[in-house]
Amino acid sequence: MATQQTGTTRRRRPAFTQAQSAEQRTRHPAVALAMALPCAVLLVLLFGGWEQMAKQAEALAELIGR
């Protein structure tokens, strides 16, 4: 049988899961959009994703019934 550890040993959470202090404010959602949108546009242009996105939107519209 496996031994079980007893006591009050606590593991430290990674930094990205720890609660932020009052001094650290989160970014506004528009900042995240401004950071991600240029990357998304670049990927669409590089890999020709526009046609695929149009096909997916058309298929979804047909599924919804419009």
C-alpha cells in the first residue's frame, strides 16, 4: 500500500493562480483585445483563414436556420 503523508504540508500555488494584491490592477479588456487582434489578423492573412472562417459562419447560419 502507498504511504500517505500526514500533517499540514501545504503546496505553494503557481504565481499565475495567486490572488493579485490591491496594488496590482488587472488590464482593461480593450487592452487585451488590442494585443490579440493584430496577431489574429496576421494569422488569418498568413494562413488564408478568411475562407475557412466564412465557410464556418455560413454553416453555422444554416444550422441556426437563417
